[in-house]
Amino acid sequence: MPVTRSTAAPRHGRRAEPADPSTVERLKANIGKLSTATLKQLDVSLPWYRGLRPDERSALGMVAQKGIASFVNWYERPASPAWVLSDVFGTAPTELTRSISLQKALQLIRVVVQVVEDRVPELADDDVQGPLREAVLRYSREVAFAAADVYARAAETRGAWDTRLEALVVDAILRGESSDALRSRIAAVGWTSTARITVMVGSSPSDTNASFVNELRRATARLSEDALVGIQGERLILVLGGMDESAGSYGRLAELFGPGPVVYGPPADSLVDAGPSAQAAFAGLTAARAWPAAPRPVAADDLWPERVMSGDDSARKALVRSIYRPLLSASNGLAETLSAYLSLGHSLEATARELFVHANTVRYRLRRVCDVTGWDPMLPREAFVLQTALVVGRLAPPGKAVPERSASRS
């Protein structure tokens, strides 16, 4: 837990009386005994101390021993900066601030102070015991302030590092990385969710200060198991693990974005596989202005036609794969019926005359189109998606699809 000496000036530089020379000598002679007694008392008084790893016990033991030695120096020369924070905590690794809470650190300080105070009669004559006890208490207060300062600095450093690491993970996901380095970063950032991943993108608000980010994290914590937040200039990216799919969840998060469209990509199995979802979301964000009536937020898959027109090849492939080929593979001439229905102004009667079938047959086939593709040709917006799928499917390279009229009629 390294700290700088410049911030460690004692709060009370001098005592009212000079140190008693004989008491100083006794203190120096008993540093080893006090350290041994302290370590034994830590083991007896603090159950959590006994459960630490050997390296953590050793580091905390060094903190306790340095605290006693530093007290002796401070007692002898109270104006000296010898007991600065680095003297007490400099031997402890930074990782201790992760495994040992501030509350536990203060418990350790309390034990050290108690051991020294209990042995005051052995360390000083009767007339000096009072000032020595007062010095122990005053020093313990300074060390408590020092511990709080160490943990505050460690939290600030860790927070800044976690923010940078989180930004690196979000950037790697957007670039579609799938490497061991990304996996190690995901582990380091503390991601725990094993549920499916959703990437949500939109514009960032004009004021993206720390309070906004904290509010965003609280909102995502209520609606998902895990979340990463990325702010890249005017773009806000949320990577959500185990998103609550109940009604209104996406809408509540969309309220935290800036003005303009908000788009979420298709679910991904893991963070490592979230690249295509992020790319689909950004492609949808680019194309969303072509659909002014789009809901906010809108799924990237609902923007397939606009994405195709803006040059998104993944949307073209998705239309062929998810709509056009299933229609051709289905029976009852679904693709031919859908094509006639769309080209004849969505008229059941005109479609029936064109295909020489009954209107009820057309109606049945259109319901089958909805069953097969998930898109309802009776709804104008979804009919537009289906029509776009027919267009891009017909333009697919030769051999990628069979002719529509090869399907049998009913």
C-alpha cells in the first residue's frame, strides 16, 4: 500500500512534555516482545485473521510490527516525520486493500494499541505511565487516520483502473475480438453473469459526469445481472448480462440515453461472442433515421430493411437466412403467395384470382408465412420486412436459393 511522504505529516506534531529517556530505552528494548505478543493476540482475538492466507498473515504481521517500531520513534521524536504512512503501511502489498476491509484494518490497529497499553506498567515508571498511555492513544488515532487515507487512495486508484479496464473490454467487444486477452480482461473486470448478453447503444447525454454514470449503474443493476458501461464521445454503450426481458425494461434504460434512436442487438451467448450483437446494434443505430416511427428503443433485427439499404451485409444475410430460405423450404407455395399478395396491393381477392385459388386459401397461406418467419404480412411494417427479404433473396448469388415457383401449390 505505497503512499507518499508528502501527505503524511502528523496531525499533532509535539507532545506537551519531552519523552522520558529511560522509557524510550525500555520501549526500544521491548519492540521484539511487543511484536510477538501482538501477533499472538491477533491470532486469538480476530477469527478472520486466522483464516487468511499465509502471505496475507505475514503482510499484516509486518504492518503491526512496523506500527510498534514507528510508535517508538514517534514517542522519542514527535516532531520527526519518521512515522509517515509509508513507514506503517509501506510493507503491505496493495492487494491487501482488496482482501482486508477498512473495518478489519481498524480492528488490527485496536489490537496493537491494546497490547502496548496493557504493557505500559512494564515499560514505564509510575510517574510516566499516564503520559505514555496518552501518547499511545494519540498515536493510535493518527494511525487510524492513516489507514483510512490508505484505503481511500487505494479505492480511488482501483476505481480509475477498473474504469479503464472496463473501457478496454467494451472496445474489444465492439471490435469483435475473441482472444485469450479479452477473456482475461473479462475476468479482471469482475464479470460474473453466465446469462445471455445484450448490447444497447445510443447517443450519450450532454452531461456524462460521475453522478450520471453512478445512476446508470444503479439502473442496470436493477434490470440485469451484470453490466459494462462505455462512453465513447457522443455514443453510450451498455453491455448487459442476464437482461430482464419483462415489459418496459429496455424502455427504462432508454430514458437514460441522450436524444435520438436507441438500438439493442440480438442476444449473444457470452461476452466473447457479443461482437456481432454490438455490430448489429451500431448498424441499426446508423439506419434508424430511415424509420422515423421506430420505437425507442428498437431491436436491431427490426431494422433489417433499413440496414440493408444502408449497406449492411449482415442484415442482407439475416433476411435470406431467417425469412427467404424458410419460405422456399416450406410447402404450399408460401413465397409465391406472399409475392403476389404484396405486389397486388395486399388484396386477398386479387391474390386469389392471380393464383387461381380461393381467398381462404390465400388467407391460410399468409398465416403460414407468419408461422414460418415470425413476420405477419397483414401488418404494413412487417409486410415491408417480408418484401425486402424477397428482394434480397432473389438477388442472392446463384445456387444459394431455389426458385420460388418450384414450391408446390395447395
